[in-house]
Amino acid sequence: MPALNTKQPLRSLAATSVLLLATSLSVAQPNAPALQEILISERSIESTLPLELANFGVDLEIVTDELVRNHGFVDVAQSLEMLVPGLHLTSQAGAFSYVNVQMQGSRSSDILWTLDGVRINNRLYNSTSPADTLPSSMIERIEVLKGSHGLMYGTQAIAGVVNVVTRGFSRTTDGNVTVGTGSHGLQRLNGYIRGALGRQKQHKLVLWASRDKTDGYEIYDRYQPTATDKKRGYDVNSIGLKYGFDFTPDLSLSMTGIVTDAELGYPNVSRMSINDRTENIVSARLDYIPSDTAKFEIKGYYHTWDTDYYTPPNPSDYWGYEDMGMSAAAVLSPHRFVDYHVGYDFQTYTGQDDFLLIAGEREDVHAVYTQIRSNDQLSERARLAAGVRYNKTGGNDATVWNVSGVYDLTDNLYVQAMAATSFMLPSAENLYRMHCPSGENCTHGNPALAPEQSTAVNLGVGGNITLMQRPLSWQVAGWDRTVDNLISRAPIPAALDGRFPAGFSQTFINIASEVDVTGTELLLRGPVTESLSFDVSYTYSREVDTGTGQQIQDRPRRQYKGSLSYDPQNQRFGANLALKYVGDKSANVTGFGRQGYGDYYVLDAGAHLYLDAHEQHRVTLRLENLLDEEYATSTSSAVLTGSDPQQRFQWRRLGAPRTVHLNYSYAF
């Protein structure tokens, strides 16, 4: 079953329990063929927000836990990489590592990551993704919102939002235990159990735990002659606990605690560094839904990220941050025709890095926002929404807005549009970095940086067609985004050279001219037979450096994705394929000039078999990179150790080789 593209109309979400339509079809018109349903039982503002936004012209992709399990993915990043159309993701060192993400012409820093609605981006370094501590075993679903979403989500939601939803509550007791092995010393052990206690089932509990470990593989094609430890491994342990209590049918409390301890290898071509990480996330939410016309929510969270970073046998340096905040929101329908969504957010953030000499800087963010949405009483074919958000951060204020809408031309054809502004604050590295660990070509911080601001327009047309008596869903979408004050690196002017320490050759600046990115996405999905379904997409993204006229480094203009799922009813087995193609990329490599790479295909294959009629015992096989394609995800150069005079060699960072994943699961 491919990833889900939730398309309109999802009627009256505020008034009823939400049913996510789990099918290869887009969520379509009321007269569309019957669709398979899976449960999202919560009615809270947080749980229904992505689906509400999708009902007003936002592209939303959902990856379910069933998809993740069938494909045998190890972490969240692998699930996004292979299944989400229009999202280009490459890991820096395999599973459980930082990733480079491009969506609608973005950099990695332009995408906001949340876990159960709690923002988990690392504001010490905007380009450092938080995906290296997110095992796939915790996933209930992954929600990917495309486009600018500064209105509801605040800073950094410039090109999209990735929200990982962890295991949900259940009033009946169930659970699962999985053990796995595979290539490169791969080990997996995870499980969860959930249920409800009390006469009225008012006490709800979910407990999950996981361990993922591997010896790793060599991630470079060339190394320094002195390199000894070349295989990059990981050891990730995570445990989560959720508790829910229903005071009344209208008033409920939910609390979540997640602790992750990870030892992650981060090699370069000469040595292996270790990122020894402890991460804690605690959140609590109070929901009050007194009627179909009013919903209220109060939420608080606390997030810490503590890392000891070292290169044996050297001592470690600490870096980490503390992030906490609270929010309040209400969705109201006091009269006919329109609904109102209003809210307040507060966040306080402190980060420190002893390696790059970033002191414990603190930042407070206050925001208020409101959105007005039409409802079916105004029009059953047109759905419109508009909103504004005011953000205050220290000496920086920013006001962003969002307008979106959908019009159903027929029961099988719609058009949609969204125009929005967003902003992104400079990271602590952008502002305060003062240390050059490599001794050459480093970038110094600039405390005078202004926030980035962007304006984006998204347009789309789509619908349903019937081919060979099978309903297919299609969409053509395009985007155009301009960015003011884009933060970039630039050589230090000669007049200022003496003001910077040795080793620094660059500093961070705001680019004076506007930067423009445009692109197109084509999508087709649906069933071929009752047992076989497919999903194909094509993405074209033009991101040009205004100075050179060339595509920005490490950005492919073209990419394709596809998946094929075979899941016969009343049978104990199923199979799937997932394919991605990445077009030509290039990078400026010191000593070698502009170098091309990319232009590769990666194919994953999977199969599962239930060993018993009750489908409790299951074996899943995944062949990652089935064809053992050798491909580069990036390229650079280094000075050859011991060379005289200094000679440079070019190296490539490699994607994962063919890897076998074998899992056994017991469900109860």
C-alpha cells in the first residue's frame, strides 16, 4: 500500500471522530468508490490539525505504521526517503544519522520536525536534522505537510513540516514484540503494549521500547592512509510511556515521556568520532471538547538534548540544548458559515557547544495566531481559510500570514491554492560560532544576522479517474517561493580579515538579493487489481544560484519515486517494491572544481509471511538496495596525509550497500 495523500473533502472534522482513509487513492469526493478505513480516534485540535489543513488546500502525505512494518524500515528517515513523493532525502551515514532533506526547493533547515506536535529541531545548527534518534518501532504514523506553514507551526516551517506520531491509545489490550537481524551485524529488538484500565476504561496506557544496533559499513570510497576505524555503526536505545485519563467524556489529559540513549558513529575520511547522546522529551496536553462547536487545548513540553562528542582517545566536548514551552488553542464555531482557530505559543531555548565555543545563549519566542475557515454551511464545494501570526523574539518581530482554498469543480476534479509567508531565525552557529576545529576554511558567526523571510505560492489541480474499472487518484502541483535575507556563507572581506581568528576564511551573511525557487510535482496512485496497488511521482525543482546561473549544490533538478504493493486478501503473505531515482547533482570541490554525481536508482524489495491463521506470528524480509547500486550522496576533498607538497584527493560519501533485514514479530 503506497503512502497516503489525503485529499478533500474531509467533512466536519471538528464535529466527529476522524477516520483516516488508508488506501492508495487520494481522499476524494463523496461519490468516490468505497475506501478502506483505519482508526484515528482522537478529536483533539493537535491530532486533527493536519487533516483540517489538508481540507483547505494543503498537500498532506501520511505514512502509516502498516507501511513501515511491511517495508521493514529501521528508522523514520528510511520511511520518508522511499515513500513520500516530492521529498528528496539522503542520510549522511546510513540509518540513525543526520539527513539532508529537500522538499519544494528547500534546504534541510527549511523543514520543521515535530514529535507528537513537539518541535524537535536543533536550533544550535539549523542544518542538523533530529532524525538520528527516531526508530521506526515508535511510529503510529508520519504526517508530512508540504508548503509554508509558519502560521500554525512558527519558525522553520518554510517548506514543510514532518510530524512523527507515536503509538496511540487503545481501549483494548494489544501489543507486539519484534526481533531482527541482518547484514553488517544488524540487531533489532522492540515491542509495545497498550490498553486501558478502570471500570470506564478511563486510564489509558502505552509502553514501548526498542534497541537498534549495527557494526555498520564503510561510507566513503576513499580514506586517508592512516584511517583505521572505517565502519560507521550505531547503538540506539529508546523507551516511551504514554498515559491518558478521561476526567469526563469531554475532558481528557494525556502525558508522554520518551528517553533515548544513543552511541552514534560519525566518521570522516581520516578518523571516527563518536556522538554519545541522551535525549528526553516530556509533554502533557489537556483537551476539553464540550460540544461540536468548541474545542480547547493546553499543552506544555520539555525537551533536552545532551551530547558528548569526542574522537578517541581525545576527551569529549559537550554540546546540547534545553527547549521548553507551552501553548493554548481553541477552535470555535459560534455562528454559521465560518469557524475560528486561535492560539498562543511560548518557547524558551538555551543551547551550548564547547567544541565550537557557543556559549549558553537563551532565546524566548512569543506568538499569537488566528485563522478563519469556511464550513459547509457557506459552501459544500468551496473551502477557504485565512490567518495571521505575530511572533516576537528578542529584538526580532515577524508577522506571517496564510491564505488557502479548494474548489471542487466536479465530484472528480478539484483545484487548490495556497499563498503564505514564513520566517526562520538564525541558528546559534550562524550567530556565535567562534572555533575552527579543522584549522582551515571555517565559517565564523555573525551576531548581526537578520531572520530569513519567505513568500510562497502553491497551486494544484487533481482528482479521480477510472481506468479499467479501477479508480485512480492524480494531482499536478507547482510552487514558487522567494526568500529575503537568505543566510549563506561568504568569504571574509579583505578589509575585515584581521578581525577574525586564524583558520576562518568565511562568515555568515544575509544575501542582499531575493532567492527564488520553483518546481512541479506530478502524482498518480491507485489499485491495479484488488490485491495490487501502485504509487508513482515525478518532481522537478529549479534552484538556481543567481551569481552563476547553476543549480544550487547538492540539489537534483529531477527525481522519481514509485512503490508497488501486493497484499492479497485472505492470504498470509504480501510483497512490495519501492524505487527512487535521483537526478544529476554537482558540488564545488576544493582542488577539483565543479564535480558531478547523482544520477542513480535505488530499489528496495520486501515480503512478509504470517505463519499462522490468526496472523500473530509474522516474518518480514527486506532487501535494502536490492541491486547493490554504488552511488554517491555527496563529494568533497581532503589533503592527503603526509604528502609533500600538499596533495588533495577527492572522496565520495556512499549510500548504503545491499543490506538484508530479517524480522520476526509476535502480535498479541
